[in-house]
Amino acid sequence: MGDLAKIFKAYDIRGIVPEELDAETAEAIGAAFVRVTGATAVVTAHDMRESSGPLAEAFARGATGQGADVVEAGLGSTDLLYYASGSLDLPGAMFTASHNPAKYNGLKLCRTGAKPIGRDTGLIEIRELVEKGVPAYDGEPGTVSQRDLLKGYADHLKTLVDLVGIRPLKVVVDAGNGMGGHTVPSVFEGLPIDLVPLYFELDGTFPNHEANPIEPENLRDLQAKVRETGADIGLAFDGDADRCFVVDERGEIVSPSAITALVATRELAKHPGSKIVHNLITSKSVPEVVSENGGTPVRTRVGHSFIKQTMAETGAVFGGEHSAHFYFRDFWFADSGMLAAMHVLAALGEQTGPLSELLTSYDRYAASGEINSEVADQAAAADQVRAAFAERPGVTIDELDGLTVGTDDWWFNLRPSNTEPLLRLNAEASDEQTMAAVRDEVLAIVRGK
């Protein structure tokens, strides 16, 4: 049995294979999953890592051993698994370690209708049952069947965003040897898109670069190929293709906040007056754009469980995070990098200007990006920062998630990591000079310089 204390995280299960996560553990998780959800059938999908197929099979043994039928979708992206769960009305299990290096693997679990299972919604119960040992089931075992859902997934996405009438676009896609290489050709088939593929070969050893586009060095090949081919846009997916990063026609990286604002505008045009959820470290431009377009911005803590929960509670039509996770009410409130990419392609293809020009109204401020500082006593450092800014005129302070301090001209958020001795700083201001001054002042206090 693997190391359960290490592999059960806040939102998923993840660890090094086979030391921390092995077939025996996957089988026990499959059995516990059926017990906790009460499922009579479950659907699974897996990414291209060498260990993913065997772990999915082990999970299926555990699930069928508890009397549940298993529908195996085979190779798929995480949002394909959400589509499977939503369209088949079944709980689901996705085998992936997303953007983690090759030695890792994991599971993302959901209830019927793609409802997430995290620490507060069943993951602890599953872990406890695995630890105790799942009781034997005395009925008939379930059956295993295979079902190809790729075309259904692609067709469903095309009902949500119409790309048939857009002008022809040259699109570079860097799949990072991950699942985008499997899903993009099906989704783009029949559309006026000249696809330039980068690293579409499925390879869980990630021979070209890590499939983690939040790190700028992993976007360099995409940026170069966009410039070299004169493409209209570049898209980069992470390993399980649930996140998408965008590069404009100049090869410049586009802020995920600008993408959030753009997609929000499109969703508000379809659903006037709706609510849009954004976490508190997305750009100030997001709530501004939402309000300007007649919507209601709803601010949440960082983390997909908070976004999904708030969207479900408020009926919000769309939600976006700074980490390039984008959530859609019409997609079972789940996140889909592909759906976000299709919205950007539609917006670009419905007008004649370049992407950089299209995004100027959505990218209004100078941002620091997320800066990590290793700090032994995070609370004490945050208190020092608060004391330094609290008495200044026009300053507001809130503690929805960490410490957020702001004026009309600038804001910053300082929050502790859940898993490491780090403080994470995000700062934004009306101009680069102001942002740099605020950023450097906070970092000097945090780092004791």
C-alpha cells in the first residue's frame, strides 16, 4: 500500500509511482470510492503517463469488486472526464498528475455531474476507508466496458462555442506531449483553423519540456513558433489539458486575467446580467469589465473548490482564476482549458484585428505575477506588512484569503502556501513604476532586508 498521508491532497490524490501510489492503493481507492459515493457505475479516463493505464485498471478492479460497473473512456483530458461524468450522469475518476513531472501520477475524483470531490466533500472519507480496509462486498461483481467519448466531447464543446463562421486563423498549439495532442485534432476538425502542432506525440516522459505552462520557460518554444510562422495566436495546454495559456501574434504571453475578462464579456452577451466569479488575485480589470458589461462580479478565495462552490451557490455563468483555470456553468460548472481557448478563437475570428489589439481593453494594469518568498513564520511576516501599511491614508485591508491591501491606484495580496513555508505575493498597480515600488516594499519587509 502506498503512502496515504502523502498522496491525499486538498483537491485530489497525487504522488510518486510506485513508492507513494501503486496498483494496490488504486484498487483500494476504487473500492472506497464506490462505497462513499454509493455508485452503481463509474466512468474513468487517463492521461498518457505509462503508469496511468495500469492504475486505472487497478481502480476498476476495486470498483467492480464492490458491485459497480465501470465505463472506461481510455485516453482523455481531464475536461473529457468531466464531460463523461456530466453527459453519462456518473461519478468519475481521472488518472493524471497534470503538470507534475513524469514520476508522479494521481487521481481527480468527481461525483455525478462532474461535482468535485475534495477534502471537505468526500476525499477524507475515502482515505479513512482505505486506511481501515474496505469491507468485502458479497454481491455480484460489476462489469467493465469501453466507450470512446472523444467525438462526443468535441461535438459538445462545439455546441457551446460556434467557430464555423470565423475568419481563417493560423493557430500554433503546444500540447507539451500531453493530452492536448489527443483532444485538439478532434475539436479543431472541420473548422477554418490552420493548425501548427507542437509536441502532439503523447509521451508521459515529457521529452521536450514540462507540461506546465504557468512557468514562462515552458512557453518559449510556442512563442518562437508563433513568430516564425506568422500565426494569429498560440495556445499551450498543461499535461491533462484542463488549463490553457495564450500567446498573442507577437509571441507575447497573455495574462490569464485578460482571458477571464474576455470570456466573461462573451458569456454576459449570451446571458445578460449574470454573475461572474473571480478569485481575489485576478486583475482589477476583471470585476471592472464584468460591471461595465452589466454583470455582477463575485470575489472568492484562491482554489478551485472555492470557485466551483461559489459558482454553484450563486448560479454564476463563468469563473476564472489567475492560474488559467476557467469554469463554465454550461459545462457542469467544471473547468475546461479547451472551452476557454475556443472562446478566445471565436472572439479573435469574429473581427479583423490582431489579438494584441483585441485584448487592450481587458489588460489595463501592471502586474507583478506571483512571487514566492520562503518565510519560517508566515503569520509574523504578514503582521509586519499589515502594520507598515495600515495607517496610510486611503488604504483598505481585508482578510478573505491572506492579507489584501489596496488603494485606488494599487493593491497587493500576501497569502501563505498550504503546503510549503512560503508567502505568495501578487501586486498590481495603474502603472509599472507604482507596482514595482509596492512590490519591492512588501518584499523588503517579508524577506527582512
